[in-house]
Amino acid sequence: MTRLSRSALATLPGTVARPRHALEAVRTGIVHFGPGAFHRAHQAAYVDRLLDADPRWGIAAVSLRSGGTTDALKAQDGLYTLAVIDRDPSMRIIAAHSDAIGPGEGARLRKLLADPTVRIATSTVTEKGYCLAGDGSLDFAHPDIVHDLGNPAEPASLIGWIVAGLGDRHAAGTAPFAMLCCDNMTGNGAKLRAACLAFARERDPGLADWMAGEVAFPDSMVDSITPASDAAFLAKVQQALGVEDQAAVQRESFTQWVLQRFDMLDGPDFASVGVTLTSDVRGYEQAKLRILNGTHSTLAYVGLARGHETVFEAMSDGALEGFVTRLAHQDIAASLGPVEGLDVAGYVDAVLNRFRNPAIRHLLAQIAWDGSQKLPYRLLDTARAALDAGRGIERLAVPVAAWIAFLRRKAEAGETITDPMAEALATAATSANPVTAMLGVEPVFGARLGQDERFRAAVREAFQHFAQGDIAPLLSR
């Protein structure tokens, strides 16, 4: 079977959107570390549209560990299919990658990072790829960091490569590249900056001082559901295109990239392709945690109690959909302060619409994992804010009670509870007074919320409905 390539573009069906920019005119202006499915479905799709008006921002895809993706991109002239899966599915050929560098090509990467035409470096390597300790600082005991400090000319870690590239710029007297972390960690730019400065200071304090004053590490937030590109999906793409594509990716239609403003003379016009530029990335992160993740957890625990399996099924339950809509608009949204550029009501509607996507099979059981780690940020902070403001918490108590009921059902059935606090939670949830015992788990609820009598009474009353199998009255709130 013929592979997707520049020469194959003319043979593709008319239903497949082709690149609108001249491929031969694209120059490399961005180096991206970690060209996995999310990068190809998300950031590269933004840049692909950017290239329609400005050819300076082609992406060099860099993989430090595995050559599978970079080999596929090389074999396909940097091209691949982006399938948007929704009620109205579509396919589009992405042509954002001007180069691909895999393991063992360190000399090429070093040369590229030193090239002044490269103005930006970006990364999606997952949180563990940054070699951070539990407190978010650089882990100097990490084997890759130990290696890189001893072998700075041949880095193994992302941190080592960033500092090596910036070190070459400093030595040559050329301007630095900006470093954009695109992994979802709170304060991701600040964390990456601190890690790189700490590493550089061990190597060369003068370099660290220069980086501190000259290099931009803006915070960012990204969002889009990107299911895995399994064999069935790749076969579907091949059937649709008539050619083989080993780098194809899929995602939902919703996509979001929020980026902290940073200074760059004659830089890319990210705003023109839908990137949100703001001084308050933290506000967007909080909105996502409380609105998107808070309603997700609510759908999971209440939906499982109603016998549903997926988010789409839960949102097809009219009573539950109505409850979650009121919870998001009237309770969760009220807990958020003003956020520059964010239409909170519009964001709520967009989130709920995402949950109605029949093409995304998101399992409630999976969302229900690790509740002790998720609920404090997704729902309990919102409950605290409501109590402090004197607002009602009757709806907010429902998902908390649903979580307790979920734990009790799992423990009594002898089923595995996927949570780092599983043993303590199972003991509390199956006690004679499960609500009192659970609200006394301070690592989850804290002393103040767990002992607040208004909160305790609301959760206790809601839990009785779950214990009795009489959930409908709760969903009418």
C-alpha cells in the first residue's frame, strides 16, 4: 500500500482537506520535544493554520526516546491525517512538520537549537519527562539529570537539551529561543523555568543569570480529548484516504490552547489561529478544574449509581443532564472570579456539549479512579467557596455523597478501589456512620470543611438518598 506523502496528496478524495500553504516554502521556526498523538492533534493543528499566512513556523519534531513517530513522519514527508470525531466527523491532512529528529541524531538537534531562525521550543513529554521531584523542583538525583551534569555535551533529558541549546546561544551571542511547556501541570512554565535555571546554575552560574533575564518560559494550558490511534482507527483512515498513514491521529472537535503573553519581536500570531493569549493562565486552569473536571466527576459517581457506563450515556439521561447543567451554571461558575478573556457561561456550555459527543467513549469507571486526589480540587474547593460566600451547597453535596456511596458499594462487593488511599477510604465508607467517617478523612476534606455542620448535614441528607436507591429527588434540585 502506498504511504501518505506529498506526491500522494493529489490522489486523496475530495472529502479530505489538504494543506492550504505551499509546503516547499515552510521553514523551521519551532522545535518540539515529544511529538506524540496529543501534540500532533493539538498544537501542530494550530501551527498548520498559522503556516497558511506565515511560513516561518514549521515544526521540527524531536523524540529523545523512541523513533517510531519521527520515522513515520520522515517516511510521509511530515504529513499525517487529523480525524475529528464528532457528530459531523472530518479528516484533514496536517503539514506543520518541516523536520523530524529521532534518537541518535543529537548532532542535528544541537545544530538546530543553535540556529537563530528557531525562535521557539515547545514540549509535551508528560510530567515525568521533566525530571521533577515531588515538590515540583528539579530532581538532582534523577539518573538522567545525574548523567547530563556529567555529560553536558550529550544530554539524555529534556532539561539537559534545553540548557545545552540555550548555552550554545549564549556562547554565540545570539538571542535565546522561548521555551513553551505544553503539558498540563499547574504553573508549567514557572516550574520548567525553575528546573532549567537550577540545572544551568550547576553547570555555569553566568549562563543561569543570562537565562533568568533573557529567556521566556510562559505558562500554558491545553485541552482536547485525543483517543489512541489503534489498529482499527489506522485501518479506517487507510480506507478513507486510499493510502497508508502510520502517523494519523484523532481528537474531538473541541480544542483549547491558553498561553501566557510573552515578548517576542515579530513572533507568531498565535491569536489569529485561536490560541487564547492572557496574563491569567491560572484562572483558566481553575475554570477547567472546577467546571470540566468537577462536572466530569459528578457524572461519574452519579452516573454509575444510575447504571450508566459512559459520559455520553450519562448525558443522555435527561434528569442527570439537567442536574449537571444547573450545578455548573449556578454553583460552580459562581465560585470563579473574573478571568481575562474567559466567557464563563460560554465555557460551561462548551464543556457540556463536549460530553454529548457520541463518538467519544469515555468510561465513567475510569473517571471515578483516584477520587481522594481529584475531588479536593474538582469539587471541594468549590464547596468551600460557596460556604464562605453564604451560598447554598445542596447540589454540591450530591456528587460528594455519590462518591461515598460509590466507595461503599465497591468495598462491600469486595471490588478493587483504584485510589492511593483505598484502604482508609474503604474502612470509612463501610463504617456504621459512613458520612461522618469519610468527612473525617482530613487529607481529603481538611479540618474546616469536614467539620462544617452545614456541609456535613447536606452530604448526610444526600447520602441517604443514594443508600435508599432514591436518587431522582436529588436530580431535581
